[in-house]
Amino acid sequence: MSATSETLVPFEDVLAAYDPALGLEVHVELNTATKMFCGCPAAFGGEPNTHVCPTCLGLPGAMPVVNGKAVESAIRIGLALNCDIAEWCRFARKNYFYPDMPKNFQTSQYDEPIAFDGYMDVEVDGETFRVEIERAHMEEDTGKSTHVGGATGRIHGADYSLVDYNRAGIPLIEIVTRPILGAGEKAPAVARAYVQQLRDLIVALGVSEARMDQGNLRADVNLSLSPKGSGVLGTRTETKNVNSFRSVERAVRFEMQRHAAILDAGEAIFQETRHWHEDTGITTSGRPKSDADDYRYFPEPDLVPVAPSREWVEELRGTLPENPVERRARLQEAWGFTDLEMRDVVAAGVVEAIEETVAEGAAPQAARKWWLSELSRRANDAGVEITELGVTPAQVAAVQKLVDDKVVNDKLARQVFDGLLAGEGTPAEIVEERGLAVVSDDGALSTAVDNAIVANPDVADKIRDGKVAAAGALIGAVMKEMRGQADAARVRELILEKLS
Amino acid sequence: MPEISRDEVAHLATLARIDLSDAELDHLAPQLSVILESVASISGVAGADVPPTSHPMPLTNVFREDVVVPGLTAEQALAMAPAAEEQRFAVPRILGDEQ
Amino acid sequence: MSDLTRTTAADLAAALAAGETTSVALTQAHLDRIAAVDGSADAGVHAFLHVDTEGALAAAVASDERRAAGAPLHALDGVPVAVKDVLATTGLPTTCGSKILEGWIPPYDATVVRRLKDAGLPILGKTNMDEFAMGSSTEHSAYGPTRNPWDLERIPGGSGGGSAAAVAAFEAPLALGTDTGGSIRQPGAVTGTVGVKPTYGGVSRYGLVAMANSLDQVGPVTRTVLDAALLHELIGGHDPLDSTSVDQPVPGLVEAARQGAAGDLSGLRVGVITELQGEGYQAGVLARFHESLELLTAAGAEVVEVSCPSFVHALATYYLVMPCEASSNLAKFDAMRYGLRVLPEGVDAPSAEQVMRATRDAGFGDEVKRRIILGTYALSSGYYDAYYGTAQRVRTLISRDFEAAFGRVDVLVSPTAPTTAFKLGEKLDDPLAMYLNDLATIPANLAGVPGISLPSGLADEDGLPAGFQVLAPAMADDRLYRVGAALEAALHDRWGGPLLDKVPALEGVAR
């Protein structure tokens, strides 16, 4: 079926007939200094093939040795997800051929994950969904290929590929949910919220940068539909290349609509892996995989079992950050936000940003205002996640301070953000460079106010008569003359003074 | 009696990424069946209550510190590559999908 | 100094220490010997796949300089050694006897190679082997077979026939081999040399191109028990680069060998494994075996029979565990990063998958392909429990038999191999018949216990060497050396000298 001929059922209609079941597999790239099985740097970037050794290159005779810090991070992630930690587990080989995998098997965990049977409570629009976590396990990342020749730079149609193994062997934790049922029309939102809040958790643990745009947090989305009330799970499809929180939501929505169309037509869902395209908002079929299902797993014979002592596990439990649900409740109270305000903040994924902005000295409501409205809008326009916009909490706090000090007003502050995003320097520098400072000289203001009064005699009369609200028009005129660089409140004061 | 058919051998060869000629397939399948028959003699020898040995020595928890250790230079890594370009391994076009 | 190539490593070390010879002289003598008898794939011993004249002599020079400067030296500093071509050596090809690695020069050294170099042993070169260590005759080498110095029309054993033949032909006083199912011990038996498989984990596997990771071990190949002990102590010990290596000190092996040579075995309880004798074992092999038992008794040992019932399943278990692990280990040879790259014929712009398939078809020999297919099959979904899973459980039974046996005796013994060296080509068409050579050696690998083979004499019917195998509990490698040295001393007394004094002259065979 070609991409353009996908039939979609309108979303509301999907829900009328079907119950969606969601599954999410999230890969977290750990921020350890070295790789999972060797001492090569796990750092991002670097010239190609400069972070390699016999082990991560898969040279004949080389052997793996487990990174203890990665195990520690895996256990902490498991504990934060309320999982049981295995008393004894092993690594296993997942065998398949692919040039970005130097050994042509991935050292992973199969039926003995280090963490299992957990859950995460996810907040969506004031409702709490408990997402059950089936398992979290350790594995290694693959190298990276760039495809040369061919039209799109994607793999299909490329002439050949160039492989860089710097990334091969970097530790990954794969977190797999149990099927998420009963989300109904909120399924897309639940999927998005899960990934977002999981990300917050990972960041709070300090085990990864967890940025989808940098590839250190990756999500695969699984979806199936079952006839409403039937209780029988349908055939699922897996969608990859979902590179942002927004994509997660959109991909779920799309697949729900696509599945419904197929099922409505009386056909069967083809179990496959699909590829999400953010630009066109559709999924397309991946290549059919005939032998890929048979990974011929067996325990990795070059490694010995991992058996974390219960003492070690408890010690690590003591290093966990505050439970996210409790944390959000505490912050809401500290900030004095209403339930609705907090919900919006959570949904936008800016809890941490606000926390950091407040830590830099801004008032919570001010922080909320900037992150939720101005910066959210800009992120949307730029098509990026708000945390990837490039504006830091410290900068937001600095801008708010300029407003508090009446150096700029709200409107001018927005121009400061323009400058920040353009990389023009610090807020103070931008104000200076762009000449955005509010005029604080009463003399100049006074003159402008006098001019406005003279130019608008009717309005001035109304104000003299006590219709204070009419001052708005005069304020507007003054602001125009001042090119916005005036403190509107002070202008109003001056107007009322002169006309009282 | 366990047997491996010629077709199965062909399928396994695909899984193992080895091109086998018709002659090789004809030759291998009966040999493999004979071997398989002899190794199948162990089925039923160990009851389900016998734990498997994946390691002769009962070691656990062998870890290393998260400290960088010098590895290979790109030159060393690429020295034996059949083909290289831009300091990367050049490989023919890949048909399958990443997993 | 009498023929330097006919001297034991221990005696060479003593001569170096006494200033009676130099490492350069020793090394050159062995290089000359190699040139005289090793020949090529077509004629001669063909123990070596690669001889590093320059490197070996440079190392010899350095050794002599160290000695002259009065620096502290390892006992074996300056004594040359040969290395099986399955171990990574920087600057020297490491082919594993396969075309798929033809010309591959590793950018790193195996840990055991590093230890040889750090101790100052010149490395003469890399020795021949069955391709990827799969075989019992070295006939599966992609570079032509090695021939048994006792009879050049016969096999030298395998997979480490090259190392054993090199030592038996006096081309090297010492060699390193690897043993997964008997690949050190069985060649030792059929060439009249000494070979040891250490306790699993006792010697580092880092840099050993894996065949079956849970079975492989690196070990010494020598002409005497004492030489083996010296080499074993040098290469053994914990390696942080090998997660499966044991972090306990190697017990005093040289000490045990010296003590054993005194000939007193009183108090030792020896168990003859019931299941590893009788039918299938050549009469001459059994005769020498029984004589050796008598000598042990005469030395004061108590010899009893011990039954290890699950050993009858060892061969089948091995031929399941090993191909499974090997099939996965050999997946990395795919023409993408190193090694052979073959393009499929008549295909325009072949894909990576097509290149992989063509390369692996061209680069792997028949035995390797057989085992990869078998392993792939046995690991397939639906078959894991029946094959690999079951085999791992039978392994436990075999380990338990060893445990029970070692509760009653201190060492277990058997003939090393059922027959003496067979003729080249004799068993090539019958893989199962070939596998039977490993009957007696395989159980030790499955359980991880150490074993030694030393010459027990020549079989009457063909005048070819037979081997005597001693097995000990895990971590008790010293017992191998004590018992081995005692038996060796008694046998040398009986023979009037080492068995290899009787090996036919090889001069002129390389032409």
C-alpha cells in the first residue's frame, strides 16, 4: 500500500468502534563515561571511529567486561519505576546480521532482565494512568551508518553506506511497558505523557541527558485495536523513527486511524514495523522481515551472571530522587498553582524548567507565564520540543528580573527572547544592543503624555470626567510615540495625574 | 528420528548468511542429519530438575570501573578494512531495516 | 653445546643463565631447523603458517642485551616459542587456519601473547590448525595439512596439530595451543608430546579467537612435563580483560612438577574411568595405558576403577554446545570490517547481504559450514530446549560425575585418544568418525576441569605414539604436573630417554 493511499478513519469514529491498546518501548542511552562492555569513551560526537577498541569493534578474540556504573544506573532506573530487581540475571546474545553491529549479535538481556514488574503513574489532564512496566534491561547500542547515494539519504536506494562505530557499545536501557489498556480517546495523549514523564524521571535520576533530539531517548510505539468491549487484543504494529514527544502522540493517533480503516474493511492488520514521517504525518511500511524474528537467543558465554546483593539494591534505593507524583504535588503547593495551572505545566513538560527558573530567582507565576505561553508558542512554531528551544531557565529568570526592575516591559521582553534565540548574547547585552530599555526618564514620558492629551481632547475630557478606563487609548498613543519603550503603568499614572 | 531436509538447510544457510551451492546442499543435508541423529541421543538424559551449566566456574558480578581506557586509533581500526572512506568503513548497500 | 633444538626449554633456560649460549643462537638454531624440515603445504612437516624470522631474532637480541645488562629476567627469557594461529599477535597474521582471515593482522595482542613478550620469549611464528579450531587432524586447515613427524603420511592430531608437530619436530621447544574438546591433548597423544588444558578460567582467553567460549582454554605444548609447567605458570593467572578468568593465584605448578619427578606417589588415589576404555580403543593404545598404570602403582599410587556414567553422552553434548556457540562467534566474519571480501559473481551492485553470503561461502571450509548450520539449527526457536538447553543440563550431569569421582580419588586417568595417528584423508569423508577422536578429552572441557596428556609409549601394531591422560579437579592443576612428572620419569627410565629420541629423522624431507 503506498503512502498516499492510506485510508484513515476519523478519530472519533475509531473510538466509537474500537478500544486501543498501547505499548511503548523506550531506549535510554546512559551518560556513563565509558561503553557498556569496554573502556572506550561513551561521549557524543568525536571524529569517526576514534572511540573504538577491539571489543566494541567486535574484533576476533576480543572480550566484553561489564561496566559496573551501567549496572548501577539500570538498577536505579528499575527502582524508580517500582520494579523488582533480579537477584540473578544474565546477558544474552541476540543474533542477527547488520553492518552497524560489529559482532552480528547484540549483547542484551532476554528472559532474565535486571528489572521487571514495575509501574509508573502518568498524569494526563488531571487523570492518573498507571502504566505497568514489564521490564527494564541492559543492552548495547549499535554503530551508525550514513547512506551514500540514493535520493533521500535514507537507506532504501542508497548505493553504499559508511559506518562509524563510535556509538557501538554505548550502554542502553530498554524499558518496555505492558499493554496499556483503557486509555480510549486519550491514548495518544497518554503515550506522549508517558514518554515525557519517563524522560523527567530519567533526568531526575541523572543517568542520561534523555533528549529525543539527540537520540539518547528513543521511543518505539506499538498499537493495536480491538473491537469495543471484546477484550481480545488485536494485531499490533510497531512504529519507529518517532523522534519527539509530539511525534509519539501523532503516530499513535495516525496508527489508530489507519488500523480502524483496515479493520472496518474486514481485512487483517499486517504485523510489521512501520516508519513514522514527521513531515508528512504518516507511517509507511518497513521492509518485511522474514528471519528477523528468530534471534536465536542464548546466554552470553563470555560474561558471568549479574547478581546484585540486596544490600546494594537498598543502598541505591536511598539515592533515588523524589517520587515524581509527590514531587509535582509538592511543587504545586509551593508555587501556589491551581490544579488546572499545574496540569498545563505538566502537559507542556516544563515542570523542571519552571523549577530551575524559580531557583534562579523568578516568581513561579512569572516563570509559568513565560514557559507556558511565550516559549511554548515559539517551540511550536519552530517545530521543536520546548526543552530543545535553546532558552535556559537562567535566561528566563534574567529576563523576568529585567521586567521586575522595570528595565523592560512585557512586550519588550518578547524582543529579548528574539535576541536570545538568535544567539545575540545575554539578556542585558541584548537590551543594550537593541536599545530596548524602557525609558525611565519622566521628563520624556511627560512630554509624550502631554502630546497624547493634546492629540486626543475627547478622550482627555472623558478621563477628566472620571471615566478612567478611557485612559487605555491614551496609553496606546503614548506607547506608540515611545516605540513601546515605556512602562505602561507609569504612563497611566502620569495621565491620571495630569488629568485629575 | 530428527532429520534436516535440504530445504531446511537452505533456510538455515540464509539465516547464517552463507551461500550454499546446490552441490553443497546435496552434500550437507544428509551429513547433518546423521550428526543430528547422534546428538539427539541426549534428549531425555537430563530431567527438568537438573539445572543447566552455562559456566563451569560459579563466578558472578565481574565488573569494571567506569574509567576511560585508551583504545585504537582510527587508522588502526580501519587498517584491515576491505574498503574505507572518510574515516569510516565502506559497506555495500544494506537491504534490511535496522532493528 | 649439543644440538640446541634437541634440548628441553628448562635446560635451554639453564644454559642461557649459565652463559653457555645466547638467545640469538637458540633462536637461529630453531629458525634453521624450521627452514630445513617445515617445507610447505605440499611436503614437509608444515607446522608453521607464518615464520617471523626478523621479529624473533630482534626479540632474541633484546633478550641477550637484557641479560648482559644484568636486568631481572623471567626464567624463560630468551627461549623461543611458537604460537597457534588462533591467538591474536600484533604485526603477525592471525588466520585461524581460514581463508576468511587470510592476511589479517590484528591491531592488538592476546593477553597470553603479551605475557610471552613481556617475559622476553622470542616468537618464532604462528602454527597451523584446523580452521577455526574445528577438527581433530589439522586437515581442515585452509592452508594445507600439517604432517606428523613420526610419519609424514599421517595426521598430527587437531585442531592444534601445528603446535604439536612443531615441538615434536624440534622446530620449537615450546608452543601455545588451545583446547576446546581436546585440541591440545589429542595432538599431544599422537605426536608423542606433552599438552595441557588448564582449569577453565585459569588462563586468559582475551585475544583467543573464540570457538566455544564456555569450553576454550589456552595451554602449553611441550616435550616435557616440567617445560609445560614453566610455560603454564607464565601464561596463567587472572586477566581483568576476560570476565571468565578466575581471580585466584595459579597453584605452584613448577614446584609440583619437580616434586613429582622424584617419583614418589604414595598416598595418591588414581581413578581409571570405566567409560573411557574398552571398545573403540586401539589395542596398542590400551596396552601402553595399562603399563603406565602399573608404573603409577609401583610409584606408590592406589589405582581403582571409577564409573562416570554420563560420560557416554559427552560427545553428543559437546557437538551441540560447541556448534551453537561457534555459529554465533563466527557471525562477525562478514566482509565488512576486516578479512576476505568476495563479490557474488554476475551481480551488478551487490547488496551487503549478498557480499556477506558470497564471502562466507568462499571463506569458510566444509567443516566450519557444517558446524555453523548445525549450531544455527539447534539455537532456532522451537529447538533451543531440545538441543542447547538439554545439552547444558547434561553438562551438569557430567560435572556431577566428576565431583563424585573426585570425592573418591585425587586424579582420574584414561588413554588420551582412542587410536594412534591415522592416515591423512582416512576420516575426511566421515565427520562422525572424526568426532570420535575426542571421546576421552571432551568431558574435561564440558566440566571445566584441567587435563594433561603425556606420551605413554609407542603402540605395538604401528609403532606410533599413544598418550596418557590425567584429569584433576578444577583449580588443582598442580596434581597434573605431579602425577605427570612422576610417570614421565618412570617412563624415561624404562625407555632410556624421552620417547622423541625415537622419532624418525626429518632432514631432507622439506625438498
